[in-house]
Amino acid sequence: MVAARSVLAVNRGSSSVKFGLFTFEPDPQLISRGTVEIEEGRDVVDRLAGQIADEVARRPLAGVAHRLVHGGPSLVNPQVVNAELIGQLRALAHLAPNHLPDEIDLIDKFSAGHPSLPQVVCFDTAFHASLPEVARRLPIPGEYVAKGVRRYGFHGLSYTYLAGELERRTGSKPGRAVLAHLGNGSSLAAVRDGRSIDTTMGFTPIGGVVMSSRTGDLDPGVVTHIARLGGFDADRLDDVLSHRSGLKAISGGTTDMRELLTREKHDDACRLAVDIYCYEIRKRVGAYAAALGGLDALVFSGGIGERAHQVRARICMGLEFIGVHLDDDVNAANGPIVSAADSRVAVHVIPTDEEIVMARAACRLLQ
């Protein structure tokens, strides 16, 4: 008999690696989850292996699945890692210099320590491969478009899960839905019949709505003006836009939404940060309802979207004209459906699960 096996899904961030260990079967089931902090001088793969050693002793690993933030214009479907693919990924690193090099490095570390272990990559940009040209094309000279400068969109693994879970809940593909992944990085996607037709993040994850420390969309003249004022090169400018802006800049140093909601009662800057965040998201929901020709479902997910009922309420306040009405008590309890009985738009709260999306892809490819 063949021993039961498992698949490991790893999601590398800037300071930690989230992981999920799943059974290796067509419908993978969760065995365990965890997080490993990235520390200088300590091998993250060895520490990951240590955390799952007992489970892997019973269910040997059949493979490892990685989330990659970017697949460029052509890498859309999950892929089994080989030398040719690694070469393609290294060539794409300039599209996501804050993310892809570290993600490739983690793949290399697994290869070095476990050379016979198959690895699979899943791309965060893939969900938005269906973007129509009217949403994908940026108004810039064609020479840059030819070099891959376009709207890509991100949080694709989360949106894949949310669209699938919404279909499971309702029994049909979501006809006209806005999916809101709201966390440290925040974005929204307009989805018709399960396919992305627009999304707030663009060429990079810096764009879209204001985020914890990222600006979101800006007048391009602001960017060039800041560069001139500070005498910044591209890397220093990226640091300002990615790490020193957003809610952190507006509030005077706070990025945690829980702290902002606590402090806003006596801190005008924190209140303004929350107000701007909710205002920008509310605008995008309204805009995407127009793009979709109406709205059937609004989904909140991510750490803020799933747990901050005050934020959901403030986003939805003013969306009554498109049929959004919340049940205040159910919303305060973070129920799975927080819309009122008479709401034309169903408002869902769905905890996202990027790791299960990766595990399913790995099981399909490696079975």
C-alpha cells in the first residue's frame, strides 16, 4: 500500500512565512497551519520542517506549493518548478522587486535542502488574466506597454478562493460581485460570472485604495514632485510610497486598524485615517457597481474585512442607493451574511484561505 502523503503550501511575506499542511488528495484537507518568522542567520526551511516534522513523519511530503506575487504577462496557470521556469521568474523579478526575489530564494532553499521534492508555484496575478483591454491598458506610450507595463492586479489567490466560496454558498457563480480583500494590503475586484473585469491594484501592489503603509493611487505629478523635493532615486521613492505612506502617514505612525479604531475617539489624525480608508473603498464599490451594471453581492475578507465590523458599517453607509443595507446586530457579531433581510445586495463576510488554493493546485498537478 502507498503511504498517505501531504502537501505543504507556503506563503512568503516580507517578515514571515505562513504555511498550511494539507492531505495529498483531490480534495485536500487541512492538517495544520502556522507561521515562521524570518530571522537573520536562521534557515527558514529548516524551521518550517521542524514545525511539521511530526505530521510529515506520518504523511511524507508529496510536494511544496508556493505563492508568487507575479507571473508577468504570460505565466497564468500553476506550474511545476524546473530550471526553465526559474529562469523565467528571474527575468520577471524587475516587475516585483520587493517580492519576487525573496520568493524565488525560498524556492531555491527548498531545492537545495530537498532536491527530489517537487515544487509548484501559483501566481497572484493569474485571477486577473481575464481583465478586458479597457481595464488592463494603461494610458502610457506603447513602447512601455510592449515591455509589460499594464494593469496586472493582485490578491488573486484570495479572490480565487472567495469567488469559489461565494459560489458554494449561493449555489451558482456570482453574477455581479465586488470582492474586497482588506488587510495590511487592501484591494477590490469587480467580478462577473466568476471572472475579474476590474481591480484596484494595477501594475504593482502599491496602487489602488489607501493601505497600511502604501499610498494607493496618486496623481503622478505628486510622485515626481516628491522625487524632486527629496532628490530621491527610484529605490528611495519606492520606500516612501510603499513603507512610509498610507494609514501610517495619515495617522502619524499607526498602521494597525484595531489601534486606529481605538485611538480615533480622541485622536483626530487616527479618525481621519479611518475615514479616508472607508471613503476610498466605498467609492470603489460604487464605481464597480457601475462597471458591472448593478450589484448582487459584496464580499468582505482579509483581516480588516473579516473582523472590523465598524469598518464594514462605515464602508456600506451611503451605499443604500445601490441596494446595500446591513443588519447592524449581525454585522457587529461578524456573521457570515451581514446584510439585512430587505437588502437587494447580499453582503458576505468570508475568511479567505490562500493556502488551500495552493494545495488544490499542487494536488491537481502532482497526483
